[in-house]
Amino acid sequence: MTAKTKVGILGSGDVGKQLGRGFARHGYEVMLGSRDPKKLAEWKKEVGAGASTGSFADAARHGEIVILATSGAGTESALDLAGPANFAGKLVLDATNPLDFSRGMPPGLLVGTTDSLSERVQRKLPQAHVVKCFNTVGNVRMIDPKFKEGNPPMMICGNDAAAKKRTEEVLKSLGWPAALDIGNLEGARWLEALVPLWVRTAQALGTFEHAFAPVR
Ligand SMILES: NC(=O)c1ccc[n+]([C@@H]2O[C@H](COP(=O)([O-])OP(=O)(O)OC[C@H]3O[C@@H](n4cnc5c(N)ncnc54)[C@H](OP(=O)(O)O)[C@@H]3O)[C@@H](O)[C@H]2O)c1
């Protein structure tokens, strides 16, 4: 499943670059997308084989799996630039968070809890299978996680059972023990709402390398 699966990543920030490095290391063919792909020349050189760069539309076309790693406020315009038709029938892993930094740190939420950015993404991409994934962990722990107290499952949600099953296969190929499926995409309201709490927890712990884990 991993060998040569094509992954398109929309986003040139820490998350896009980190996921791109990790997916390439695990044998996927990655294209990183940006409004300004020229600025990704260093990243492309660093990652080497299995890495390419392009526009948001190029990356969306390239991917059998497409990952969203754009800023919360910019995500919907990034999808417009990418062209919604380029996502039809594809698994879309949504790592974004609609964070509101207008009052500084720690952030609040742009969308609130009666909607979510993932649901907005799904409405823009009705033919895609959107799964919320990666948004509740820091980028340095997204691939081959090594948490001192043991690796938790990745919390995900989405409306399509087959897409979530495939997501779990992908996560396992990247070193995650399992996915914890919290239900349909409406659950993204609560996965996104965890992130302002995650930042406050980071401030209390003095590290951004933590994750939430359900314990029994
Ligand atoms: N940082 C983390 O550890 C972490 C962890 C979990 C989830 N997340 C979430 O992952 C996403 C990416 O985070 P990040 O820190 O890597 O980068 P970021 O600075 O939040 O986002 C950078 C990306 O957003 C795009 N962008 C910004 N404004 C845009 C606009 N108006 N229209 C279209 N595209 C726009 C940029 O495009 P260009 O390439 O054209 O500049 C760039 O690709 C965010 O939603 C964040 O909340 C972050």
C-alpha cells in the first residue's frame, strides 16, 4: 500500500514540510504545494528522491491521497486555488485547525463549535472523502511518533468508513499504533476544539511535543 502511493500536500509551513519529509521517507511519492512553489527549492533538495513541488492545483492533481496543511484562515481559498474537481473520489486528510490568534496566545477558534473547518472543507469538496487527521499533534510528532509515555492512537473522524480504514493503514505505515475513530465528520468540531486546549496544556507543561491520550 505504501510503495509509490502518490500524496499531494497543500501547505508549505512546518506541517506540510514535515509530513512531506515523513511520507517520502516511508516510500510515498510526495508533491508539496504552495502559491509560490519556488520557495520550496531547498525542501525539495533536502528530501531528494520521492519529492516534488508545485502549485496547490498541481499537488491536488498529483495526490491519490491529498493532505490539507494550510492555515485555518487560508484553507478555503487554498481549495479554490487547487480546484475542487481535483479532489473528486480522493481521500483528503485534513490536518488544519481554524485557530484565531486575533487576541494573541493562546488561540481561540475561528469557526466555533456548531461547525468545523473540516465540515466546511467537505462542503467545498462534496466528491472527496474528508478525514480529520494529524490536527491534534505537533508537527514534530506526526511521523514515527515516540512519546515517552507510549504512543496514543491518532484521533480521526469522517463520514466514509472505507476512507477511515485507509487512513488507519496510512497511519500504521507512518509508525502510529492505530487510529481512534471518534465518528462522523461532525466530530471535527471537537478535535479542532482540543487544539486551543493543547496549546494551553503545552504552556503548562513547557513542551509542544505532547499529545492527548485516552486512558482506562
Ligand atoms: N504547527 C503544528 O505543529 C500544527 C500541528 C497540527 C495542526 N496544525 C495545523 O496545520 C496547518 C498548517 O500549519 P503550519 O504551521 O504548517 O503553517 P501555517 O503558517 O498555518 O500555514 C501555511 C500555509 O497556509 C497557506 N496559506 C496561508 N494563507 C493563505 C491564503 N490566504 N490562501 C491560501 N493559502 C494560504 C500558505 O500558503 P503558501 O504556501 O502559498 O505560503 C502555506 O502553505 C494549520 O491549519 C495549523 O493549525 C499545525
